[in-house]
Amino acid sequence: MSASIPFVKMHGAGNDFVMVDGRDLDGHQLTRADVAGLCDRRTGVGADGLIILAEPVSPEADFRMIYFNADGGEAEMCGNGARCTVSFAHRIGRCGDSCLYDTFVGPQTGRVLADGQIEVSLPSWKDLALGLEIQQTPWTEIHGCNTGVPHLVIPMADIDDVDLPKWGALLRYHERFAPAGTNVNWIAWDHDSGELLLRTYERGVEDETLACGTGASAAAVVVCELGMAESPVRVRTRGGDLLTVLVDRKQQTLRLCGPAVISFEGKATIDE
């Protein structure tokens, strides 16, 4: 037997997701293989992750965001996915212009702005580690920060100079970050525009993604803590879109603002 599941394909600054209204699952439980199959870019819909809009856990929340990476494993948080989730929920009438929603890492807030941009809160950052010593890498300056998921942030003069598939995989699986691993970001300043350029190797996708909201936020925290920038930090993604990160160092809070766009809609057939 098989189930036909409606979905909406969305992307936040090129970071793309299969969005599913949990009510449309009609009791069907997506397995890890189901999620990985839907995210497969050759044989499935194709995406960096899949998000289920589910019933809330806390009584004051409007809905719950359940996020899975492209490999089918559930992940703690995704900034661009959160913005797409808020936009999706607003579109199908699950919330108004402002909302409170449940995530793996606790309740977060979201807003649909007048210009169509979506702003979301992210968890307070933790595990900030400036000046990590990691042997056998080409870089003397490596920083760590967890903005819902763990990230490394590596400043460079030119982010095009990095062999991202090689070093992304080596650092993602480095024994120092075992067993869960880490995401890896390379940053450089575009001094003409005043923007921070970003490239990200994402855990669970196991490749470069066109944008990473939690990675952009980790990079923004690092440059603010190092005194290299002040909030808000404008981050230009690999896909060319702009993300804005508001860093409140006193309250240790983060807000992420950027686009959330519908690519197409469809139905997927899942074997039961």
C-alpha cells in the first residue's frame, strides 16, 4: 500500500525544504528512509531537509516545527527552515503575522514582516569558543559557537580559496566533535558592501548548502564577540541572498531575518 502526501517546496536564501502539514499525513509516520527519499535530488523531490508542521506541545504555542536533515535524521534546529516554517504556517492559516512555536530546542517566536521577509528568534548561543586549536588544518584562527546546532567559524581573506568538500568533511567528522559532529563555516568580509560572505558545509546534508541560518548566526556572534562588527550583521549567502542577524550580546539573544520563498507544490507517494 502507499500514501499520497501533499507538500510545498520552499527555500530560504537557497536553503531548500520539503514542507509537510502534519494533518495531511493522516496518521502515517515518515521513516528515516522516507525523509531521505523525498530529499534525494535525483529520485525524490530534492531538498536540504524536510519539515513537518505539527501540533504544538505547549498550550500557548501555535504549532510545532519538526526538522529532518536530508539524510533522514532529526536535527535540533535550522534557522532558514524556521523562517520557511513560519511563512508556511502563516500561509495555511496556522498563525497570524506573529507567532510562538515549539521546536526541539524550545519555544521560538516568528514574525511576517510588511515586506514579506520572515524574522525568527534562535536559541541563545552557547559553547562559544574563540581561538580553538585544531591540528593539521591550514588555518590558525578557528572559532566555535552553538546557535541551536554546533558550528565552526573560520575567517579567511577569500572564501573561494577553500577546498570545501575536503575540509568540510574532515572537520565535520573530526574526533574533537565526535560523536555528533559539527557544521563548518568559512567567512570573509566584502569591504565594499560591508557584508559578511559565508560558505557552509552542513552536517546531515554532507555537502555545501546555498545558505545556513544557524551558520550565519554563529558567524555573526563570532565577529561581534571579536569586535570585528556590530549588530545587525549582514550576511551574504552562497546563493546570493542576504540574511540579517541581530545579535544582542547583553541578553545573548539572536534574531534572523531573510526571505522565505515557495518554489512549487505537489504530492509525493510513500510506500507504507
